[in-house]
Amino acid sequence: MAEPHQNPKKLSDLRLRFISALVLGPLVLLITYLGNLPFAALTLVASGLFLWEWFTITGTQAKSPSSLTGFATLFAIGVLTVAGHPDLGLGAMVAGAFIAYALGGFSKAGRWAIEGILYSGLALFSLLVLREGSNGLLVAFFLLFVVWATDIFAYFTGRALGGPKLWPRVSPKKTWSGAIGGLVLATVFGAGVAFVANAQDLMLWALLAAGLSVVSQAGDLLESAIKRRFDVKDSSKLIPGHGGIMDRIDGLVAAAIFAVLIGLVAGGSLADPIAGLGLI
């Protein structure tokens, strides 16, 4: 029986979240381990659902020309990147986003549509090239564990310690204690994944984990800001206890894009950006 101060609905939601995570987590890890076409199919479906929820929130009709162009663009990005043409994949993303904007009459809704296509397209591209690049299995597992640890430990640390709010106007429940707890534990988990994989330069891996954790939390706040802008609680009801795909992978999307960007800045290639960091 729940304690008097505990909300039964919140406990029920927490159970649903746990059960969903228990089912989906191992499945995602298995498909990530397999890589190749199974991983490409998973990321394509996830990015398509992400874009669908973005369109739903921001007001682009599901069967409108802009929406259909967006989904076709994601498919083109996936096919071209998997086929070994990441440059063409990025080109298709830019072209598709502009076409969708034009089909939307260069309106405000069209601007939201183009932003959704670019964001989901970059996420799809980033996840694919990270998995297929140098030591891609380690990089993909590292990214997943850092983002998951950030999310889980930010939630429980924030609940346990409370304290000042992180950004109350955007996300009233998030606290500085949660953000710091998520950052610290994600750094530990990231370094742990690298250690188990016998990777070198564990300090650099830990620094990368810390950076990805911060960006992951920023991605979470970005999604919260968008939902608040459109007065939406959850991006959808797709995952019991969790909401929608956007609610679950907002941090992963931001962290994956950031990992590719810093890899490219450090000298990596489009096909293998993480190699630029010299970690593997």
C-alpha cells in the first residue's frame, strides 16, 4: 500500500516507465549490437516517429505536402548514408527541408516544419555514422549509456535532493541537484563503458561523457520549451508511462548531433567523425 504522502497515480506512472524501459532498453541494445540494416531500420523508424510528433505538436498536417516531403527526406538520408554517401545524405536533407518550406508557403508553420526536418535528419545521420564509424559499437553503447544515465540519475537525484529549479519557466520539475547528479553519474558510467571496452585515455572519455551529458540535458530542455510553447504535455502517448518518442530520445538526439559536430571540428570525416577525437 502506498504511503499517505505518495501519489498513487505517480507510482503507477513510475511502474509503467520501469516496465517500458525494461522491455525497450534490451531491445535497443540488441539492435545496436547487430548494427548494419537492423540498426539503420531502427534509427529510421525512430527519426520518422520523432518528426511525426514534431509535426503534430507544431501544426503541420500529417498528409500535407510538407509532411510527406519530410518523411521522404528522412528515407533519402538513411538510404544514402547507409550506402556510403553521407555527403549526399546531408545534401538531400538540406534540399528536402527547403522544398518542404516552399510547399508550406514559407509560412510560420512551414518554418517549424523545416526545423523539424533538419533536427530529425541530423539525428538520423549522426546515429548512423557514429555506429558505422571507427569502433562504432563502443561509441554507440557509450552514447546510449551516457544519455540513459543522465536521464535516470537526474530524475532520482532531483527527487531525492530537491532544491533550486533549473529553469522553472520551461521545465518546473527539473532541479539543479538533478542536473548535477545526472552529469556526475553519466560521467562515471561513460568512463565505465570505456574501461570495460579496454579503451585508452579514460580521462578523455570521461570528459566526452560529461559534455554529452550536458548537451543531452539541453536537448531535454529544448523539447520542454517547444511543448510549453504549444501547450502540450507529452509529444504523444506512444510509449506507456513515457509519452512519445520525442520525450524519450530528445537527449539522445542532441548528444548524437553534438558528438558528430565535435568530431568533425577535431578533423574527422563525414563517414567517420568520431575518429577526429583520437580516442580509438
